[in-house]
Amino acid sequence: MPSSARVVSIASFDFPESELLAQIYAGALRAKGFPVAVVSGVGSRELVQPALKRGLIQMVPEYAGSALSFLTLGKNVSASDVAATNRALRNVLARSGLIPLKPAPAQDANAIVVTRRIATQYGLRSISDLALHAGELRFGGPSECPVRPFCLAGLKETYGLTFKEFVPLDTGGPLTRQALEAQQIDVALMFTTDPYISRDELVMLADDRGLQPSENVTPILRDDVIARFGPAFTAAVDRVSEKLTTDALRNLNGLVSFGGGAATSVARDWLGAQGLAR
């Protein structure tokens, strides 16, 4: 048991899902006897990545596509191919002594969402299905959406979609959900792990042409941690990632958002259910 080694700091970004992920990985590592601590709410990627590079923190559960875009200043825009994104991220991080571990199936990516009423009315299952009806529908999303390559600009280029109207709202938050429910918009940009998708009779349309980049949860770890603890440390992390699906993460987010559960207790319960707490 590596109890004499100094503590490995696992950071989270400044939003609830990230803290939940940090607690999940930390809990699994503690169960294996590794000395870890969670540093919650460190801030944005502009703060987390330099801290990781300097060794102020040693690990962070990242989102592959966003991390790759950030680290290359947008020059390397990840594809929807998970393995290709992981390889590209590994190559970029190698210069900094950082290693991306195995990506989880879970993705927190952009999602094009409609209500079940709209999906039924227009026979929508995929984004391609919008082609015949976009001119009749109002689209809601963040104010910068019209020029973003993974929002309206990308939907037009990849799917040929031009909507009847664009309504500027928040970034997949309560204003967007309320506008959908009030029928003020018909189509919205949300996120794949938003628990409201499961709860509020919303339908996430399949990105059948692969517009959105791979945003798989991917723990990034300093290589000196691997040197200290060996493959048992990365194996414990990988076991968590293997079981972490988008549906599972969406449900866990719901336990925090709707049930008022603390991230620590929600993480502990999930790890126990998955056999990862021992």
C-alpha cells in the first residue's frame, strides 16, 4: 500500500459534473490504497492546464475534444473518432510530461435536442431528419452559435440546415430548457450528459454525420505519478473509465441536480454498485 508517498491531487473544473468525476476517480483510487485528494473548482481550463503542467495538481478528468482544441489553440480540431482523438491528445501532451489514459465511453458533447412532441410530429430521430423541416423550426442556443463550427455554422455546412429563426439563449442551461418546454423554440443546443434530457421528455437527435468532436471523459495524468506508483494506479483509473457511460453520467448528474446529493456520496454509491469501492 503506497501510503508513505505524497498525496496525488485530482482537480476538477468549476462546474458540478467535473467535481463529480473527480470524486468518482478519487474514490476508486482510495479504495486501492492510493493517497489522493480532490481539489474542487480549480477553475477553467486556462487555470487547470498550467497547474497540471507545473505539478501543482497531478490529475484531472478532462474532455478529449475540448482539451485537444485548447492545447493546440484550435488548430487541431478533434474528429468524432475516439481513438484518433486520444492519439492526437497523447502526441500533444507528450511534450509536457502528461499522459491521457483510456477514454471513457461517457461523452459530454453538444447535443441537438427537441421535445418528444416535435420528434413525433416531424418523425425526427437523427439530425439528418431535420433537413425537410428546418425552415419551419426555430433554433435556440448560445449567442455565438451562428458562427460556431459545432453549432449553426456546422449544422449548415455538414447537414445543410437553415432554420426559420435563431433565438439567442444560454449555453444549454435553464433558459434553453424553459424555451423548449414553452414551445418558444423547437430545436435546441444542449449537452449529452444533461439529466433533463432523461427527465423532461426531451429527445436527443443522433449526430449521424459525425459533426461533433469526440468529447469522451479522459483522465490526464502526470507521468511522474505513473513512475511512483506503477501500472496499478493507471489500471484503477481505467477500470472506472470502462464503466462510465454517457447514460450513467447523465443519471449521476441527475442525482446531484434533482436529488440534492453531494458529489462525494453520489460517487461513493456508484462506485459501490459497480464493484469499484474495494
